[in-house]
Amino acid sequence: SAVISQKPSRDICQRGTSLTIQCQVDSQVTMMFWYRQQPGQSLTLIATANQGSEATYESGFVIDKFPISRPNLTFSTLTVSNMSPEDSSIYLCSVERGPGQGTYEQYFGPGTRLTVT
Amino acid sequence: GENVEQHPSTLSVQEGDSAVIKCTYSDSASNYFPWYKQELGKGPQLIIDIRSNVGEKKDQRIAVTLNKTAKHFSLHITETQPEDSAVYFCAATTRNSGYSTLTFGKGTMLLVSP
């Protein structure tokens, strides 16, 4: 598995501001993922972050709203920009780790609980 | 793209009973099917998974079955305990350009009463 930490664990922010969420993994991984989980809902993939290249965003998510950095193989950040109450969600990072070939398992961090007022 | 349907949305059982959660997927190219358990205030925890070349997998009290023809897979929990109470998510994934993209079901809230 993988040990993943996220900072902050929770925050309450005012609309119009931005928040940067950090994700740290205990060992090097190729792929890191950012998900959003709205209250009582399932997980939706925001983007995939590969070290050394631009993040790949899913439909409905744009870089200006959710800029991502991936400076090395153990760390990534997600920024939620110009926040509105609709951005109130749990934001989760995950990493892919598995055998040398085939499908890889994904492990999740504890999440960042964001409330926008 | 992939679509994953999960049923039921809530499931209440008595301690010691069995629980079954079912999922269907749409993309016949999907080849990996993990199950996650999410307790309140925590991130999802991978509890079991199955690959498309296997029909069934067991790990102590939990098992997963896969029917590729019908494109559905199920989670079975036997001898349920109160600590099994959580939200369970199924997912399906297809390998894409060197990494896997997970599509999740909407989740099942399992409540095990003592």
C-alpha cells in the first residue's frame, strides 16, 4: 500500500479566496490523482498529475480553477481558486502503485474537508 | 466513457448476517474492479479487488465475484460486524496511456446493527 498525508485536513474559507492543498506520499510514485467528493456523493476525478508534465484534466475541470503542481515523485498540490460555496467538498489525492505490469491499485489520502462561506 | 451503477444505495443488516452489494459497468474494455470502504471522516480504503481474468476472489469475510459477460461484479461480506458499517464504493478502470482511470459507483451505505 502507500502512506499518504494531506494538509490541511480541513479548512473554512471565504468566497473569492484560494486554498492550496498538499499531498505527500511516503515513497516515489509515477501517477498522482486528485478527486472531489461533494457532500454525500461519490468520487469524481479532477485531474491526473504526472511528474514533469502538465496535469491532465477531466471534463468539467479546468486548470485556471484547479491548478496542480507535481514538482517531484512524492509530492503534489491542488489549488482551488476563486472559491464559491459550490466548491465545498472533500478533496482527495490518490496514488497508483502496483506490480511492474498490468493494472495498478490506487490508494487514497485522508482527504481535505473544505467549507466555503 | 465508463459508467458504473451501484445498488443498493443503503443496506441495513443484523450483525452476523451477510451483505451483498452489486455493480454493473458499461465499458467492456474495463479490466480491473476495486472496492473501497469509506468510514466517516476518512479517505476511501481499498479492501479487495478483482481483475478481469478472474471470476472470484476471497479475503477472509469478504469476497468479490465478476461476470464479464453480463458486465457486473458484486461484493459479499459474511458474518457482518458493527465495524463493517461504512460507505462502500465499487469502481471500474481501464488502462489508458500508461495509467488507470477509476470510475466510481455512487456508493452503498451499509449499517450493521448489533
